Amino acid sequence: RLVSFVTSLAAELPASRTGLTSLTSRNQLHGLLLQLRALLGSAVQRTRGLGEASAARLETRALCDSALAALGPTLHLLGQRRYCPPLAAGLTHLLIALEPAASVEALRPAACAVRAVVGAALRGGEGEAACRGAEGEAACRLVGAAECEAEMCVLCLRLLERPSLNLP
């Protein structure tokens, strides 16, 4: 049941920029990301000390893999130039929570997206948030772009420590 609930929550996240025009929608989306992080982070924490082959750990891996598959279309939220940092930070925190338990195959798309955003930021192409309108600017001040980029760098380093990901 948790897999279907997590998948349905993830399906509510936008696969494109449409629907991110108001502060309300951004707040709702951030709330969804926080819910997903609480549910999935709790599952990962409960199985942290168990052996790799334990039934609970395998269930958690399947849950994390399903969540990452459902989140695939929303990885665009990581982009700093197009979206508010609170959404990118929420997705980054969720990926950080999933990373220890997910399989390499499920992590690869997220790892590539994170690496692309971090690489662009390091080259100076993604340094500033580009939220539109006065409401967007107020929302962007909630979580600074620099803080979000730092968290993405940490996630990128954690992913790079997994040589089996074979990131370019």
C-alpha cells in the first residue's frame, strides 16, 4: 500500500513547468515533497542497520526504486534557473533521503540530473534563482539558492562515491 501511496503522491508533482505560476501551487508542491521525504526517509531509517539481503531492506529498496521511477519526470525541478529554490531543495532533500537505500539503476537518472545541475552551477550557468513575479521572489527568499546548490553539491559527491553509477 505504501508503494501505491508514494507513487500517487509523486504523480501529483509536475512533469513540466506548467502549474508553477502561483505561490500557492509552489507551496503545495513543496508540501508534497516534504510528505514524500517524511514517509520514505522514515522507511530508510528503519532499515539502516539491517543486512543487505534482509526482507525489510529489500522491501525498502523496492519502495525507494518505485519512488525514484515516479519522480523521474519531476527531476526538472532541480534546475535553479527556472524554478524556485524551495522546490529544488525539497527534491534534493528527498533524493538525499532515498540515496542510501535505492538501487544503482534507480538512482542513475537522478544522479545524472544532479550532476548536470551542479556542473552548470560550477560553470556559472545556474547561480541564480529565476522565480517570476513578486510572489515568486518572496518564496525564493525562504530557501536561498546558494544553500540549495550546496546541498546538491553534497548529494552529487555522495553519488560520485558510488562507482557503480558510472556517471560521465
